[in-house]
Amino acid sequence: MRDSTTTRRTAATYANGAATSGAGNRHTRRTFKLALVAQATAAMMILAACGGGGDDTLSPAGGKLGANGSEQQGNANTGNINAPAPAVDASVPPVELPDTIKPVNYKLWFRPSADLNSFSGRADVEIKVTKQTGAVTLAVRDLKLDASRLTLTPTSGNGPSRVLVPIPQSQGAFYDLRDPTADIKPGNYVLHMEWTGTINFTKAEGIFKLGLQAATGESSDAIVTQGESNFAREWFPSWDEPAFRNTFEVTAEIPGDWKAVANGKQTGATKLPDGYQQVSFAKTPSMPAYLLFFGGGKFDILEDKFTNPLDGSSMRLRWWVPPGEAHSAVAGMQFTKEALNHYYNYFQIPLPFDKMDTIVANDSYNNKNAGFGGLENWGAIFEFADQVLVPPEGAPTTVHSMGKGRSFVVVSHELAHQWFGDLVTLDWWDDIWLNESFANWFENVTKITIHPEFPGNTWANYAAVKQRVITLDLQPTAVPVQHNLSDAGSMDFLDSFAYNKGGHVLQMLENYIGKDAMRKGLQSYLNKYKFGNGTPPRLWAELEAASGKPAGMVSKVGDSFVRQTGLPLVTIDAQCNPATNQNVLTITQRAFPNKNVYSGYQWNVPLTLAYGDNFSKTQTIVLDQQTAQVTLPTCSAVLANPSGLDYYVTNYSPTLWSNLLAQAGAITTDATKTNIAGDATQLYNAQLITKAQYDQIVGIKNFQPAVATLAAQAVKPTGSLRPQAVQLQEMQSMDRPIHTFRYEGVMKHLTDIKR
């Protein structure tokens, strides 16, 4: 976080959210790992006809799309109760690709070979050139461009088509399609490209092949795509940075007995003389290239519909599953409807689709080491079968199900991404937490709200998970929630910190500003930057505006927790004045002892103090200095972090510990009890309290169930800051992120960027 080679955002720009680069013309080589029901249902299984079961037109479940793919609200109940706000710039600069050429619409065609080892593709891309240039630069990896078929044609009819010459760049997976005259003037053009590529078999990226295994055990080949993070460039030459959003029209030629699915609804299917079929799909909303999806194979389909609670319109829902596994998707279909209903009511923003597909696949080859459970492709979510399918007892299946609890988590996670990541997209991959932390937070809140009957779906367990994340945050392997993509920055994009720690920070922010303000701020953020890019400063600004907190305070709190490793230790002492019955608290903060190389040193801590009879009164401050004093109008016991969900550890003076334990019976919230026992565990392991003190705290009858809850998350007393290897491995195995993927290739130098 404080590495001197930071290339995008530095400590100097920390407070105001600006981002600058110190890279100059330095070229660096980086490899990144990116790094979340009852059988009774009215759903009907529909086995689509050849060509993927053409989509019947249903009423949109949200607004209509304009010609540019942007959303035109079809109802008044969208969260914007005031007059439309002036248009805002929801774009951000690209990082590696030039910003002088922007794709507008992509007409993409491809055809896999009969053996599914390779494919051919072509595209007509509408582009807009804003500054004279000598070449069109885009991202290409493991594709062979047809040099005789690269043409650039003005859309105005002024001037002839010109043949471009493909020249690979020396750094990274980029090509310059050069104009021999070096004179591409500003204007609108159609770029035509043709290429061939390889269908991946041993890795789940680009276009890859699966062995789709039926419930009876038979296997048939299928293909699906995976574009996140920068794998779209493996199946079509692209502008696959998140700064670029454009519409897509997909056409594919596939075997005649396959069904096909993509982001847009299917608009046609034509049999071809060679036994293939040509399938076409509607234009997508404006979106980044990494969210483009295509899948084809001998899927079965479970179909239902979702009723939009905002206006009563219908959205077509389909689960695409291995043959004979439709019965295993019944629970997942129900979870889809439940989560969508929850998110529609919360965000008050409909999705710009009239269908939502979930593509579920297993793989008889079992050779991919994919490392992810699902991917949030907009309108066409991809998930692996063991993660989400729940076969009825005794039913034929090849699925090794993780159960209903895991299924709901994955389904609700990917659906949360339809807003956070898809409707509003991160600006660059170091802000992946803007996608994953929100999906993690919403998945947890949603599962506790909707399915508290599933094991572990309690606030007490959530507080215990926080303590597990804290333990991992103290280890040498900890990295900031907001990754620092410098030369020596972290390599793991998607880890427990981008997911879990970020989610707990969001929960803490909600505790600080209030549920209503959090919801209002997120609605404003999504509405303002829909079909565009989000950034941390943009998020903080909307939350702050909704909260009424002092200027800059939300960003100070948020940044201090997402940009640093570790967490604060808050210590409280008190002096009671019997004459006035006032408690003068002296509160200090420092970094909790840890093994981090670059640990945080000071935070802006939203500190809530509960006091009075049964801890019924509260006072909240932002501890933005190392020491502060607070006066309370009573000499009663004091409890910090009464929700149990804020991300810091509290220690008390011996007198305050005694007062707190004497009033332990007044603490009735399970999450609070779990947090007190968890904090005591962290303090003992850091040797900040003795074993006798720890035993006294957890020996309180009221806290003993919390000890078991913590133990289930591998949070146990070790007497050491660093848990034993077995315990650490157990903790890490519990963090099963929905996504684990990589940023591959050589990155070019980063120019000065301000967000």
C-alpha cells in the first residue's frame, strides 16, 4: 500500500481520491492472479428445439434500451423520486489502451471446428476515432489475425476502405493495426477483422471445452466462454479493459443438435447445409467486453418467470443444465427468484433485460482447475454444477452437490453482480473490490434475511467470520482490499480480503451512516453511474451525500480500511467523577500487532459506544487521531462496537473489563457476544491479555455459546499471533471465493491517471 513504486494511486492522493502515477515511461512486467428450496415449485421444464429454443418475447422486467444500449426507464419507481439529474460523466480513462479510439458496437461471428479444438471468427466493429492516429490498437492473445482481411471503412461514405497491417507490440498482448498512410482522421468507421483461435481444453478462459455430463453418466462436448479479467482477447480482438463499454451482437454457427445461449435473447436459428445451424442474438446493453458470454451444447432447460415487484412485468428465467439434471435446478430457480425480488426491492432499479439465464455445467474431463464457482456475465450467469445444483434425494445425478446453503450463496452473489460490476463496472482491476466486496456483503445479508434456517446463516456467525478474516489480516500474506498494482504490489486479485474484509468494511459503513442512508446512497451511486464506471471516490461521495456526515468523513473512513492491511486496536480507559456522575473516557488507537510487512498505522474508526442501563444509550464518534477523550453522562459500564460487526478489536482497562463483565447478562445480541469473545481471543493470541483474563471473559455463561461459534470458524486461543499451520490452513479453506481468476500478460507502462 505504501510501496514507493505505486503507479496508479499514491498516498499523496489518498485524501481526495485522486490518482496519479509515478511510473513515467517505465515498462514493467506483471502477472496477476485475479483473485464470490423446497422441491415444490411451479417451474416447468422445457426442452428447447434445435437451435436453442428460440426466445419468446416477454414483457421487459425493467426499462427499455435505447439505440446505444443505455437504459430508458419504463416506470417511475426506480429510486429517483426527484427530477432527473443532469448528465454526469460515468466514464474513466483506459489504462493500457489508447482513449482516442472507442468501440461503439460489435457485430461478432464465430464458428467452432467439428472437433472443437479451434474456431474461426470475424467482426465488424463500429468505432469512433477522436484524434488523428496512425493505427488502431487493441488487445489480442493467442489469435491469428488474417492480414488480408483487416479493413477500415468510413461510415460516412467519404473515402475508400483501407487495408490495415497488424503489428504486434513488444510489450503485452496488444496489436497495432496500422494504416499505411498513418492518417486515420477523427470520425466514425467500421473495422472489419477475421481470425482463427484455439478452443482451450485445460484452462477455463476465452472459449473453452467442457465434457457436459448427463445424469445418466454419458458425456457430450460443450463450449462456454470466460472473459474476466482479460480473457475476452482470447476469443476476439477486443478493447477488454473495464473502461470501455459498448454493445454486442453475437452470431454463431454451431452443431445442429446444440442449444445456444448468450447475453441477449436469441433472435433466430437457421439450419445450414453442412449440419450446423446459425444462431443469432439480440444486441446487448452497453457493457464491458469481459462480461460477454456464449454457451452451446446439449443442455436441458428449466424455465420459470420472475415478476418485477416494481411494475409487475415479467422476466423470463432459465436454468441451462446438463442433460437429465433439470430436477436438480429447482432449488436454484427458487433462489434466483428470491434474490432478484430482494435486490429489486432494495435497489429500486430494474435490470435492462427481459430474460435472465443461468448456465450450469459440469466437466467430465475435470482438467481445468478453474478455481471459481460462477461468473456474473450480464444476463447470462455461468456457474459450475456442484456449486449450485441440489439433486433431490434418490434422483439420478452425477453432481456432487455442496447443498442448498452454498447454492443460495453463489446464486445471490452472482445476481448482486448484475448491479455491482455489470450495471456499474469497476474502473480498473485494483478496484475489483467494488465488485466483489459488494457481492459478498449482499450475499451475506441476503442469506441471513431470506434463509436463516440454513446452517450458519446468523449474524453471530457473520461476526465469527469477521474474526477469522481478522486473523488472516494479521498474517504476512495479507493484502489491502484495494490492491496496489505497483511493481511490488500484491499479485492476488481475488482473495479473502477483496471479498470478506471488504464486505465487513461495508457493513461497518452501514452501521456508521445508517441502513436508510446506505440504501439511498447506493441507489444514487447505481443510478448516477449506470452503464458506466464506478470508483471509490464516486462511491464515497454518494454515501456521504445520503448520510449527511461531515464533508470527507465517509471517504476518510472507507479509504483508511480498504487501502491498508491490518486493523486498529482500540483501547479504552475511564475516569469516573462521582460528583457529576460523568465518565471521561480516554480512547487510543494503534495497529493491532501483526506480521504484515506494510501494515496500516492509523485509521479513521467509526467508534460506537454503548452505555447506561442495559447498554441502551449510544454515542458514535470517528476516532481519527491516536488519542481522543469522550465524556459520557454516566459512570456505567461501557461497550464498544455494540453491533459486534465493526472491523476493529477493542481492549479495555481492567476496571472497564470488570464493569463490562459484571453487566454481561444485559448483552442479549448473539453477534455482540460472539464479537466480545472473538476480541478476547485476538487479544490473548497477541499476548495483550493473560490466559487468566481470557478464561475469565469467555467463562462468562452468557459468552460460552459464542466460543463454539468462533471455533466453527477456526478462531481459537493459540497464545500466538500466528495460528498453527493446521489452523491457518483450515481458515484459508473456509474462504471459498466465488471467483478466482487471473490477470495475465505483460502490462505496458501506466500513464498519469486521475479518477
